[in-house]
Amino acid sequence: MQKIALCKAITKNLKAHLRVLHDAARAAHTEATDETSKADNKYDTRSLEAGYLAQGQARQVRDLADAITLYEALQPRDFAADEPIDLMALVQLDADGTPATYFIGPRSGGLEITCAGTTIIVITPASPLGQTLMGKTTGQHWTTKRGGTTINYRILSVQ
């Protein structure tokens, strides 16, 4: 799989989210500053709540814009078979017979992208799985308990 295409797919997805969030932030700002949102009495907090919403959405817009900038600046690289997992690794993992593919990116963990017919989940080095994977190599395995269930993991490949 070409990581350049993957980074472009991630950027495209983030830009789509950014457009939606930008429109929502603008609508919340309009609601917060609209004359009809003026408080009718001391218990009416519509304008205040809309202002808080607009601030939160504006912060998310900035975070998404920063993530887009990071992904557009990334220089994808391939990993040798015995090279430890690091940022920009595409990792195929087996969890008790269930395969999954993860891309270790700088931001936007949890994002699911379909690229070249494969579903890829973006994780960051700061996530629990990202922390576990960092430094491991193809073929390594480990066991963890989650909710009383033991799960066996094995790294199938690192690209």
C-alpha cells in the first residue's frame, strides 16, 4: 500500500470534517450573537451556552487545521522487516485471529480510512495501543487483559 495515497486519504477526510465543523462553529457564533438570543430573564442562558459551543467548535476547527497541516507535510517512509515500529508505520496486527491494520500518525487517532480496499485505523504514539506498539517489530507478540478477557496480539507486518 502506498503511504502517500493513505496520507492523501486522511487529509481529504480531515478536510471534509473541517468544512462541516467550520459551518457548525459559524452557526453557533451567529446564534450566540444574534439579537433574538438575548436573555429574556436571568435564568435564560441560551446566548451563553451558544457562546461556549462556538468556542469549543472554533478550538476543534483549529485542531483539525493543525492536523491537516501535519499530514500534508509528512514524508512517508517504508520500514524494513526488522525495523522497530515508529511514527508513519503501517502495522498489520492479529488480535486472537482478528486482523486489523493501523497507521501510526501524528494526530487524529481513531479516524478510520478505507484505502486500496483496506480499512485502516489511525492511532497515535500516545494512545494505549500506540504506546504498546512503539519499538516492537514484525513477529512480536504479547498478551493483555481487557475487561477480564485475555487477548493475544501478534504483529503480522510493518510497512
